[in-house]
Amino acid sequence: MPAPSIRRPSPARVPALRRAGLAVASGLVLAWAFPTHDQWWLAPVAVAALSAAVLGATWRLAAGLGLLTGLAFFLPTLSWSGIYVGALPWVALCVLQALYLAAMAAVTAAVQHPLLGTRLQPLVYAAVPVVWVLQETARSHTPFGGFPWARLAFSQADSPLANLAAYAGAPGITFAVAALGAALHAGIAALWHRRRARAGDLGPVGTERVGTERVGRERVGAKGAGRAAYGLAVAVGAAAVLPAAAAVALTPPTDGRPVDVLFVQGNVPRPGLDFNAERRRVLDNHVEQTLRGTAGLTRPPSLVVWPENSSDIDPLRNDDAGAAIRRAVDAAGAPVLVGAVLREPAPRISNVSLFYRPGGGEPERYVKQHPVPFAEYIPFRSFFRLLSDKVDLVSSDFAAGEAPAAFEVPVAGAASYWAVPTICFEVAYDDLMREATLQPGRRDNLLVVQTNNATFGYTAESEQQFAISRIRAIEHGRSVVHVSTVGVSAFIHPDGTVEDKTALFTAAAAHGTPVVRSEVTVSDRIGDAPEWAAALLLLLLAGAARWQASRSARVVPHPRTEEEAAVV
């Protein structure tokens, strides 16, 4: 009786399935690097997994792999975006963000393919951090002004790599994380090659399989293959480790002039979209916490900071709301920075920071420059209403402010300083934060992040945003007063360390002495140069790939064996 036949998997399907598994694992592992899991060291591991999945794939297959990684990463990481509005907005946002990772993987594969099996093969690993930085740049600016959330840099607030923010900003941290991931991939590949070399069954040096083709120009012995692979791993590893080591050695400065500041987290009646259904109670909560917070102080603070939406009753048009805020200002004996909503310019409204000084007078104001699309305004409202009636939860669109602002805070017996306001998601935008910090004539300043996390309930959104503020403190060399209606709130020092951190959905008032500083970090001096450098490097890599492709045009492809096809 003949032996039963065994159906072997297709040579093309086995690698694709393994690549897909790596891609999904990459996204899930990357999600654990972010708050509230906080396993920052997993970020390079996730990059290494996606790098291994993409290397040697066609650009079309790589795009699919990048999409899988993006969905596996963004769906859990941004789950807070659908907590009260349903699955459609959440899934739509995650798919949109995942498409950027799909494009990143496709570009990476397209650049790498002509370099495989050539003397320029070390460049295939260099492509990984370069394209990752550019993917985040594109995601931070498009569409509708971009959504720069969940960048690699923002997973590293507790990592030694966070110190790189002072020298190359968030893009620099992202580059370092992705470079370490590429180095990890190269190291594992080198070990695999060395093992195969010792076994004596290693084929052509540096050959990579794409579809049913094998690219390679020359065969060398197994011993030479192992040495070449080790050399490659050492070179790529050094390129990643050196800047990381420098970051650990260069601790950000924390010197400066301490000033007395009180932040107030008033809390709301309930979490959710109707957090402000009792708007007056939210305002009264912040007034009461201000009275309690200042009652035990021996001297007035120089500044009191309330969060975003602490007065959704327009205090410039409602006399009762204005009087309540004035009562808090008089009791504190200090300026109070209030997050408010103004019913202007009609028919739109404005998300503002109002700076009330003791003694009366019209408050100074900052208007949020970057309202959040689909949360504070609805682009193409009539079209998107066809997809979901949730768009009408935003009944009035918010107007955008035109410029950053800074409020001069007087200090008894000392020079004044400047409080620089930022509202909610604006903290995630590199250019907005840099422009706010570097306003001319505003030396000796601190940054204020006013936010409202009530609409995201007990999710990771608040901690994710707080991690961004910590990176910003290091990047700009400034103290940050991060204040939320419901938490988390805290004082953040210029080195990213934290003091007086509050819990979610609790009422609190904390007094601290953050330092004000005027020094300009290297990151602020060079601005967006790291992103332009990444774009230039990609052009150079693409040029090298094109040149190598023209040299290899006469190479005759060989069909791979089933054994070779099983190697990813």
C-alpha cells in the first residue's frame, strides 16, 4: 500500500504567513511599550520584529505587513477614542493611522530590495529608522493638521533615551529607538548566519528571497558569510548604541529660579461626554479647590492654574460665572489661569486660556491654535454625517487661534516670569510647542498644559498625554505644569521627573515650586532639522538603491527551493 501523500505548503505562503505573524506581534508588542503598560524597552523589540517581517518582501507585501502592524498597535493603544462614541470613529482613526505604517513598510521594502546581496547591504538596516521618522512626520501633519499621537518617542518618558529630546527632539528619540530595533534585527540575523556557517550549509552571502526569485551575484564560503554578517551587526549596532549612550551620559539641567505655583484639579460630576452637563458644578469645584488649596499657605502663590474646560460657562458673558472666578482670584491673591469656552466668534466658539489678575480688569487670553478635528470641529460635516450621526455631538465648531501667547506673572520682590499656555492635544505637536517656548522677549518661562480628560473615562489616554508632557519638558528644558480637570495632573521638572502627581477622577490642589528657565536647548535651536535630515538620508538611500538596481539589471534570477522559501 503506497504511503499517503503529504501536502506541503506553498513555498510562497509559508514565508508570507510567518511575516504576517511577525507583523502582528510587532504591533501588539509596541502597544505594551506605551502607557499604561509602560514597558518602554519593548519598543525596539517591536521595531526589530517589523524590520524582520519586511526585509526581503516585495513592496506590496510589505504594505500589507505594515498595515497589520498598524492595526495591531493602534487598535489597543487608541481604544480610548471610542470609549463613549462607539466603534466606528475608533476603528476609522486606527485604520487611517495604520495606513501610514503600511506606506512606511512599502517604502522601506522598495529601498531595501535592490541593496540585498550586494556590498551596500548594510544600508538596508539604515532605512528602518530613517523611514520611521518620516512616517511619524507625515502622520503628524496630515490630514487636517495631523495626529501626532503614539509616536515611538512618546513611549520613552521613563527610558534613558528620553534625554535625547533635549538635543534632537521627539524625532531624535524615534530615530534612536528604531535604530536600536534595526540593530537588534541585524544582530539576530548575524547569529543565524553564524550558526548556518558553522553547520556548513549557508548559501550565497546576503541573498534575500523575494516572491519566487533569489537575488545574488556571488557565492563565498560559509566562513566568510559569518564574518560579513558579524561585521554588519557591529556596524549597525554601533550606529544605534553611540547616541543612546550619549543620551544616558548627558543629563538635562534642572537649575533655575523656583516660583510658587498652585494647580487645581476640580473634578467633574461624572466621566463621559456629558461630563459638563452640570457646568456650574464643574466651575464651583475649581473655585472650592482653589479656596482650600490657598487656605493653608503662609503666602500667596505667584500663579494658580486651572485646567481646560474648568469654566464651560462663558465668564465674559455670564456675570455669575465671572463673579465666581473673581472670588477665587481674590481669595488666592494671585493671577488665575482659567480654561474656558467663549461663545465667539459667532457662530463658532473658542477654547481659550484666560489670565485673570487680582484687582479686576479684562482677562488676557490665548485661543487654542489647533482644534481637534472630529472632536472640536467637523470638517466636511455633511459628508461625514452620512457615515455617523455622532458628528452632531459637536454642535458648534471651534475657531482656531492665530498665534501662541505668554502671560507675565509678577513675583513680589523679584523679577516677573512668563507662563506659556498650551491646550490639550496641542502638546503633541512639535512646531506648536517649539514656537510657544521660543516667543521673543519671553525669557524665564514655564510651560502650562491645560487639558480635560473627562471624555475618555478611566482609560490610558490621560497617562499617554502626560508622558508627552514629560518628553516636552526635557525637549525644551522647561518646567511643565500639567493640569487636568480629572487627572492626571502634576509638576514636571525640566529633566522629565514628576512631583505631586494626582489620581484620576479625584479633586485635588497641589502647591509646588517649579523652576523657570531661559536657556535654549539644542533641540529648539535646530528646530525641524532632524526631520529634514531624515528626508535627505532617504533620498541618498533611494539613490543608492537605484544605482545598485541598474548595476544588477543583468543578474539572472534563480528559482528558490522549498527549503529556502521557509527561511524568513
